[in-house]
Amino acid sequence: MSDKHRRLVKGVRSPRTNLIERRMSKFMREPPSIRTAASVIVTATALVVVGGGILMRVLDHHEYPSVWLGMWWALQTVTTVGYGDATPKDPIGRVVASFVMLEGIAFLAILTAAITSTFVARAARERALADDATEAELEQRVEQGFGSVAERLDQVEATLRELVGTR
């Protein structure tokens, strides 16, 4: 039995597993920042480009004689550029192409959503700050009004004492 297998059997996880678990749980608990979203998108896209290139080389080796040509095609496809200098001819290559194209579309949609959510969050923060300032101003006015009412009541009490004292 290997050391890795013994640790897993005993319930001891490797540091790498803990890091991945921590990052995933943080990602699921908190809304991702632009930096986090961008790193996830770039990582996923890079994996699709490399994986797509390898798959095209393995599955459509007549059309893609090297992994590099497959990765060039995948990069063109995932970025939605599509020069047309490399296109899959076999049906299995077209299936792989479909997945790579869908990932490219998802990449653009997620990128647009991440940028938009940043603008929306900034506008919400600015609106909240403006609302807080307005609320503070209203609170100050109310306190001033109560202060003047308290002064008037003190004057009324003093007048009443004088009237009662003169009788």
C-alpha cells in the first residue's frame, strides 16, 4: 500500500486537496471578485484549448497532424475568431468543435456578466453611500428640531414657574 493511499485511508488529506477544497468552499461562499472570475475563466479556457488540441490530434489526426495545430484551431475557435485555415472534416472532430465553440460563447458571456456585475455593485455602493448621507442629514434635522422643541418647553416651564411663583 502506498503512502498516499495510507493517508487517504486514515483520513489524512494531502495539502493539495485541502487547498483545492478551501478555494472551492471560499468560491461558493463569497461572490467572486473580478480577479477570481477572470482566473477561473482563463484557466477553463486554457484547459479547453489544450484539451481540444489534444482531442483533435487524437480523434481527427488526418486533418490535425500535430497537437500544436489542434491547439491553434482550438484557440481560434474558443476566442470566436475562426480564421478558417483549420477546420474539422470528420464528424467526431465537429463534435469536439461544438463543445469548444460553446465554451467560447460561455467565456464571452461570463466575462460580460463579471464586468457588468462589477458596475452594478459599484453603483449600488454609491447609491448606498448617498442614501446614508441623506439619512444622516435627515437625522441631524430631526435632532435640531427636537433641540428647539426642548428649548421651547424649557421656556414654557420657566414661564409657568414664574406665574405660579407670583401668585
